[in-house]
Amino acid sequence: MRAKAILADGSNLRISEVWIDGHLRRYAYYWLDEQDALICGWDNAPHHPEISTHPHHKHLGEQLESSEVHSLANVLQLLKNRITP
């Protein structure tokens, strides 16, 4: 599944999920500002084994961090708390 949601503040959320046999196998959620610059991105691509929550991690600009966010519901809750119309 791929989707783009335009948020109340003009930013957008790019959503990508791969489900196999009812299980979420791959995800990427990228929150971008009005000019499509990255605010924060969460994904489980297995290319950062040094991250403590591997393969789950988040991108903050050029910086990588561990992440407890593993679902679209988690991301939507975070955005709900940060965005005011």
C-alpha cells in the first residue's frame, strides 16, 4: 500500500506498507513539510544494524536514531499531538 496524506498544517505524510499473510513486513512513514523537506521518517529497512532497535529506526535530517514507532497508528498518534490546525 502506498498513500500520501495532506495534513492540516500543510505538511504531508508519505505512507508505504507491505503486508504478507496478514503481517506487516515492511513499512516506511515519512513526514515532510510543505516544501517536501524531511521532518521525520520511520522505517524498518534492515540497512542500519548499528541502531539498537534494528531494523526499526527513524531519520531526523541526516541523523539516525532508534525508534519504538512500528506502525501507522503510532505515527498518527505522534502527529496528532504535534499538529494543530
